[in-house]
Amino acid sequence: MRRTLRLKHALILAVLVATPIALKAQVPFCAATFDFQTNTLQGFTLSPLTGANLWHVANNVCQGQLAGHTTPFTLYYGQDQTCNYDTGAQNGGVATSPLVNLAGFAGPITVNFNYLLDIETAESFDQFIVRFSANGGTFGELVSKLLLGMDNAWHAASFDVTSTLGPNPSTAQVRFVFDTVDGLANGGNGVHIDDLTICGVIGVPVAPRVVLMMLAIFVAAVAAMMLRRRAPVV
Ligand SMILES: [Ca+2]
Ligand SMILES: [Ca+2]
């Protein structure tokens, strides 16, 4: 009788202890992926700076056909017909992602993308900057061309934005900015962006079978411990 009561108490204790920790598991998850594979902007908005804004979704042109990203579509700053950004004048534009919902996400949270740059390397011209907005705030600089490869080849970039988002992230937004500054030396392929993702860790419900299995193991362990204590000393 007393053993039955103790097992009942152990079961109640197991439920109290195991339920809050077993119902959710922390798993890596990407809140959004922008690969432009539908030949659309996927909600990106485009706005000019000075002169023409050449950002658009391109199909397999001007180095976009090379490996290193999800071919064939890319977000491209350039002209498909000439594979350059020479309009005869200064030009530039901004491409801004939609708001990405990060409610429930925990760190590490990263911004990741593939890119190709074939632009002037001089700091004052052909300026390329990636900006990041955390929780609806102002867009700060995430990285500029000075820290990126400018060799007309595809590269992968990844940045940890956990501290910028803080302990309770809500939204994130990424912005790509290009400005020739003048009308000279604009004969390169330009800028390709692809496969932008914002990824972190999120809690997902554990299957009931797994919860029950964990409870069973816990109950068995507690019962075994109690029975050992009751064993007579010889
Ligand atoms: Ca793509
Ligand atoms: Ca230039």
C-alpha cells in the first residue's frame, strides 16, 4: 500500500518536473529565405538614390549563371543587356527586404547571403553597403564592400546580429545600397545578391510520445531509487 502511494507521488513529481522542460526543444530555424527563384522580388522594395535604380531580379546573366548560389535568379544591380551599370551618369538605388518576424527566436541569430561584386575598389566610388534594422529601429551598417570580396566571383557572407537584436527580438530587415557616386568607371558586372536568410534558434513542441517516454524513464528511475532505500540492511 505504502509502495503504491510512493509510486503515485513519484508520478506526480515526474509530471511536475518533466512537463515544462520536455514540451519544447530548441532547434535551428531560418525565419526567412530570399532566393528569388520565383523570378520575383519576394517582397523587396526598390527605391532610387541618384539617377537610375538598376536593382531588379535577373535571370542567369552577367555571372549569375556561375555556381555559388541558387541559379538562375539573383537580385542584381546592373543592366542585363550590357552586363554593366554604365548609364552615362551617376546612378544608385536601395533594395530593402520585407520585415522578417523573429518573435520567439533565440540566439545565435545570423544574417547570411551569397554575393558577387565587380565594381570599383576605391572607397569613395561605387559604394556598396549592407544595412540592418533590428526590431523596427534605424538601419545601421552591417558591412561595406571594404570587408567583402570584389573579385567578380561568388562568395558567402554571414553575420551574427544576436547582440543587436537583444534578448527579445521582434523583427529584422536587411537593406542593400549601391551608389556609383559619379558616372565614371561603371563598366563592371555590378552587384549580385542571392540566398539571403535570417536564421536563429526556436522552440518547437516535442511529440507527445517523446514526452511520455521521458516521463517513463524518470518514473522508473525514481521508483528504483525508492525501492533501494526500502531494502533491509543485512
Ligand atoms: Ca537564386
Ligand atoms: Ca564607378
